[in-house]
Amino acid sequence: MATNGGGATQSSLKGLAWIGGLLATTAAVVIGSVLMVFAATAVVILAIMTSATLALAALAGRAGRKARARQADDGVIEARKVGGHHWVAYGWNERR
């Protein structure tokens, strides 16, 4: 069997390289797990914000429809007091 003079040194370097690779792999797995948690948290927060925005948009649309329905009511006119016992009414001549 032929040896190149530093057989024991090469064997210990292989073991050291194997341990270094194991530590690097472990560090990569830990960092990947932490980044995965941050990414999942960002997705959850984005989903919550999106649902809140859609809910507010739905409420605004509903309020707009109710406001238009109130304006379309023909039985109501607007009147303002201009002083003393005097009132001015608006909208009474626009009935159809």
C-alpha cells in the first residue's frame, strides 16, 4: 500500500472538513427556517390588510347606495331659516 507521507494529516483534515460542512448545513437550515417564518408572517399580515381593505370598500359602497337612495326621495325638501320667522325652501319646484 502506497502512502504519500501525510496520511494521518489528510484523514484529520477530511474529518475537519466534514464537521465544517455539517455546521454550514445546520446554519443554512436554521437561517432558512427563520426566513420562512418571516415570509409566512408577511403573507398573513398581507391577507389581514387585504380583507380589512375589502371590508371598508364594501361599507363605503353600501353607505354610498344609502345616501343616493335618500337623495332620490321626492317627499323631502330643504329649508333654511334666514332670520326671524322667515324660511327659504329649496327643491320644491324641482319635483317631477
